[in-house]
Amino acid sequence: MLQKRLVIAALILGAAPVLFAQGARAEDPVGVTATEIRVGSTFPFSGPASAFGNVGKALLAYAEFINDKGGVNGRKIKLIALDDAYSPSKSVEQTRKLVENEEVAFLFSPLGTASISANIKYANSKKVPHLFVLSGATKFTNHVEYPYTTTGLASYDTEGKVYAKFISEKMPGSRIAILYQNDDLGKDFVGAFRSYMKDDFGKLVVAKSYEATDPTVDSQIVSLKSSGAEAIFIAGSPKFTAQGIRKIREIGWNPLTVIISSTTSVAGTLTAAGLDNAKGVVSSAFLKDPMDTTWKDDTAVENYRAFFAKYIPGGDLADGVYVAGFSQGEILEKILQQCGNDLSRENIIKQALSLRNFSPSMAIPGIVINTGADNHQAWTSLQLQSFDGKSWVRFGKLINAAAD
């Protein structure tokens, strides 16, 4: 009897480590170990919107920066950023790879309206946090339909209404031309003008679209000039915004020109357009421009410059797209800090929706992030600005886009 008990005890003790290990693995959140958290994203590192790939490069650099400091709460960030070439089908393939093969804890900062559209239902059905996606498409702010998604740009609807109001007040009764990308991005901005202008939209606005695969927008610009418009609003990617600005000047047209905030990079958009051609262009911002002399003694900008020199040595400091990636990195770090040691997907989305008066270091003073159950947007305030041929100059009051 004693021998039988000893055999049973030995079997139990021998099995205990295996049972314990299996239990520990079963309790580990997806994508998380004692030393690492896996985060996934997709960016257009190639393709027609490759200028936006620099957002991803800056985010990767920020993850490296965090890891060099020891990570967050003792864990290093393994950021897996894949190229989707601004192609929805490729983005679906890469996103599924991140979730099903790489088993990331969550998706963070994927970029591109069409690509996000192709993945948003999948991410939400899988209950994978789909955080601070880089698109202002209004539909992504629908927190009832997409409870696991948060956005990293002011919605195109609210941003567009700010521009419609600005143009209408500055040039009342003037005809307005709109050049827009034929997707959710462009259509949302057109819808914002229509919503703000109401009956005047049909009387005063002439709009022309282009496809992201088109070689140029030259013919659309020529056609819009012939409409007699005195103002033009361009809602598209950096490549086509630059083409549009350049063509406007080449044909001797001099309308009030307004572009969207995601295309304001001096290096990425305006240099390609020609800095002289871009003089007087108006847009909006929520982040500081490191080349703006307004911030020459700003501690945050000095720290950004030091970060840039070390972690993005081959980059162009004048390319404001990098600032967006850097700020996304600060948001990522903040969420993980708030998560503590609970890195379950449930707590990750909870903390993403619990940002309170958080001001990333490169945010324009007065602009803060407040997320919650009824607000899944990071940025809801904007500052109008005008390009003087060298840098952007802010003007007017800070505008709360969500309330405007």
C-alpha cells in the first residue's frame, strides 16, 4: 500500500510542472509574455501613398526608443509593421497574418482609409483592439458599430466643416472648386462641405474626383479652373496634393487654396509642389512643426530633434509625417503604462478609452486627448495655419472640431 501511494505521489509530482505550465500558458493574454508584448500594424511603405510610410518608420523608431529605456512595465514592445502598399486586398492579407500567425495582442496605427475599411469588421468581430487608426473617415468613429476601434485623426467630417466655414466666411458667395480622391477620404470631405453649405453647395461648388491609381490630376485642375472658382479645396494624398498645387500655378490660376491636415508636410508635399507655388496655402494642424521657429526654444521640440537624430538618421526633419508617427508612439506608450500588468485585450481597449487630458509632447499647446465610451477619437481640436513659403504660420483661435 505504501509503495502504491509513493508511485501515485511521484506521478502527481511529475505531472505538476506540465500542468502548471499549461495553466500559465492558458492564462497568458494573446501576444504577451513576461518580457514582451507583440503589437501589429500596416503601412503603405510602397505604392501610391508611400510618403505616408514615414509614419510607420517613426512609430518603429519610437518603439525602439521605448525598448532602449527598458520597455513599459518591464516588457519590450515587438512592433510588427507590414507593408500593404495602400492596397485593401494586401492590407487584409497582412492584417490576418498579424492576428492569426503573429498573434499580436492588438493592432495599432494602421494607415489608410480604404485599407482600414477592409479590415475594421474583421478586427471588431475578433474583438482585437484596433487602436488609433490613421484615417479621419467619419464611419470609423461609430463606436456602437465598431467598439474595438479608435481613431488617430480628427474626423474628415469635422475637419471639412472647419474648412468650409473658413472659405465661406473669407470669400462669401464665391464659387469653390473641390478636387477629391474618389474614396471614403475624399467623399467624407465633400460631404462635410455639403452639410455645412446646405443649399449653397449646389449653387457654388464644382467638384472633380480622381482615382488613387491615376498618373496625374492635371486635367481635373484645368477643368476646375474653367469653372471660374476663386477657391479650391484639395482632399487627397500628398502625391496628388503636390501635383494639384503645382498645376494650379503652372496654368496661371491663383485661387485661395486649402489642403487637408494630413498633407501639410513641407518635405513630403510642399517641396514636391514647389515652395513658391505653395505660398498662401491654408490648412490646419494639431501637432507642432519642428521646423517652425515658433518652437525654436521649445523643450519638446528639442527632445524630438534629439530623438530624430538618433533613431531616424536618414530622415528629413522637415517631413512632418514623422511627427505623426512619433506622437502615435507616445499614445502607444501611454496606453501600455495605464494597462500595468493587465495586458488582456479587454483591458487594452478599456485603457485606450480612458485617456484623460493627455497631451503628447508635440501637440500644439491647449490640444489634449480625452477618450471615452462615447468618444473614440484622439484629436478633436484643430489650429488653422497658412504656409509662408518656408514654414506654416498659425492664425485664429484653436477650434474644437468635434463641437464646431
